[in-house]
Amino acid sequence: MTIERYIRIIAGSFILLSLALAHWISPYWLWFTAFVGANLLQAGITKWCLMEDILKKLGVGGSCCSSKPEANDSCCHKQ
């Protein structure tokens, strides 16, 4: 799985979790939802994502097309 998919899964999970917490615990959890949304917006504008840096430090692989792919290991198919 690519790092981009991990980021989407994590962001979506954070949003759903914070909405559930806001519903059952406290509406202040909506600030966490806003924080995630602001980070997604910032990442789209600046092309820098803190979660990407964190995942890379944890050893999660990068995009399958980010470096020169091997012929048999590539998920990027040239046509």
C-alpha cells in the first residue's frame, strides 16, 4: 500500500473518530475535525504533509512511483 493511501485512511479515521467523540463525549472534539481538515488543506496548497514525514520515519514505504521502480516490482505500469 502506498503512503498516500495510508494518509487518506488515517485522515478519514481521525475525522470519523472525532465526529463520534463530539457526538457522545463533547462537542469540543469538533476542533480536532477542524484541525485535520486544516492540515489536509495546508498539505494540498504547500505539497508538504506532516503525516507523510511521520509515516516515513516509522518506516512506511513511499509512493510506488517516487523512485526508479524495478521492472517486476512496479505498481506503475508503462503503456
